[in-house]
Amino acid sequence: QAALEVTARHCGRELDQYGQCVAAKPESWQRDCHHLKMSIARCTSNHPIIRQIRQACAEPFEAFEECLRQNEAATGNCAEQVRRFLQCAEQVQPASPPASVQAQPLPAS
């Protein structure tokens, strides 16, 4: 959920354009909307939580993408793959920033 919110917050315009393109081109969205998919990828790659999710959930995400490729005209068939990916994404916690390194006093000689 967090990653989707981050994606929507930071890359909402790209997501909207991609969604509209896919909806408008049910037969050819794979080819015609590829440039918009790339713009989402560029946008999301700038956000650490999204990078974490893409690493942690690469397998269910690839299964979802593969399903979309095989069901170009019936993307509704991929609901299970979407559910698995979202379930994975919700488990990913943002990495806590590294604790600031405290300078240790040098031992007195």
C-alpha cells in the first residue's frame, strides 16, 4: 500500500497517462503505451521505497507482467497476480535511515 501511495503521490501523472493509454488501446497497449510505462519506471526508480519493493517483490511483479503479456485483450484475468504483488508490496517496510555514526573519543594515552 505504501509503495502504491508513494508511486501515486510522486508519479501520479505518469500512472494516469499509462492507465488511459492501456484503456484506450486494448489490442495494442503493449506496444503503444510502452513509452509511458518507461516514464513510470524512470519516475519510480528515484524513490527508495519503490526500489525496495521492486527488489523484494520482483517475482510476483514479473508474474503479473507476464500475465498481462499473455492476456493483452483480457487483462482482468490477471487479478490473482495483482493481488499477490500487492500483498508482497504491503509487507515491505521502508528502510530506516542509517543511524548517524557517533565519533568515538580517542583513548587517552
